[in-house]
Amino acid sequence: MSALLPFASLALASCASAAVAEPTVIAELPVETVAVATEPPAAEVVATEVAQATATSADWADVLSAFVTGDGGFRYEALRADEARLAGLDRYLAAVASADVSGESRDAQLAFYINAYNAYTVKSVIELWPVESVLQEDGFFDGRTHTIAGRELTLNALENDIIRGEFHEPRIHFLVNCASASCPWLVGEVVTAENLEGLLEQQAQSYVRRTTQLDTSAGTIGVSQIFEWFAGDFEASGGVRAFLAAHVEPANADFVRDEAHAITFWPYDWATNAR
């Protein structure tokens, strides 16, 4: 499996051993039998499939590296003006649409669905541009459908039924991006089975430390509404407070653990993360 395309599921063809025949027998073979020998060897077919799969993942990597900014934004207008990279995004999403991930590892499947969510979010903003807020676009999350591994899904169905519903990993909330100012930042690389765990932890820690507001005089802990909307997802980690304490700066962990300090939720900013 190519590390660049965690969703690629390529079936390797087995090569049967052929017996060495006498020259006179070859001369007597029917014309149609000899013609079969002109087909490409199975190894060449597999190599072509691997090259095509790697190319589609490279297209998404190219879009991310070119248009994700270091402050959590995305350059949508620049992508709209780049016909070559727009075509690359379409190639990638065509591969997402027809992918078969049933035989992949758990990490490879989760990485595939996270990439699909983020790529279709970018594509939707591009198609609807100009977009001031995705919440102002009717059906952005629950109306528009996208083909993902042969299934027609909305972004809400992809996130809630598959990414959350099947994998039960609370840190995914910091790796999927909803194209909005208060969203965790879109990573500038393709998520793979190999880098998944590192990115999950990196993104969770980065978001918690960047957005958590401690008021020592008032005794409050201000956090993203993500922790209000999806509180149940964090129960497996000991609850929201325990999760926060594990990801804030070590010097602030005791303050967060203290249940005398109330957790409050600051308003979510749904303005588009355009740059």
C-alpha cells in the first residue's frame, strides 16, 4: 500500500509459471493463442495502478502545500485561479469516489475519510464561492452530497456516521476542517496511516493550547464549543476536563483539573477561513 494514498486498495495479480515449450509446438499454436502473449505482464499492470494511485494522492498534497496558510487559513481564490491544481483536486476526488477501503487497516481507513472530508469541504467552498460563512450556504453540511468510496454522503453523514460513529476517536475533531475561523487548522499534508497518530495528537494539543482561555481571577476555563457539542466523544478520555488537562501546557494542568474552576464555552466563529 502506498503511504501517499491510504485509501488505495490494489489487488496484486498472481503470475502462473509457464512451461518451456519445444519450438515446433510454438509454431503450431493457433494465431489467437499466440496473440495473448502480447498483453502486458501482470507486474506491469500492477505498477501502472500504483503509479496512478500515487499520482492522485500527490494531487491533494500539492493543493494543501500550495494553498494552506500558516495561520489556519486557506487561499480559495488562488486555487480557483489555478486551473492545473483545480484539475488535480478533481482527479483526487474521483479517486476518493471510486476507492475501495474495505480491506485497509483501521488507521488507513480513518485517514482516508479525514482526507475525503477536508478535500470535499475545500471543493464545496470553491464551487459556492464567494462564501462569507459556510453556515449561510444552504445545505453545505447536510444537503450537498459527495461520492466517497462508492457511497453518496453529506459532510454531516461522513463525519457523524462514519468518522465519529465507526472510529470513536475524539481527536478527529482537531483534524477535520470545516472551512471556518474557529475550526482547528487544516494540516498542510495528506493524512496517512503512518502519520495519523502523530497528527491527531499534534492537532489536539495545538488547538487546545491555542484556544483555551484561563481566567485565574474568575476561576474559569474558556474553551471551544467543540467541547460542548461533542462532550460525549471525550468520555472515553475521562471527559472534557481530563482531555483538556492532558493537552494544555503542563503548568496549567492542575488549574484545569480543579473542578472548582468552571468550564465555559466561547462563541464559535463561522466566518470562512479565507486568506
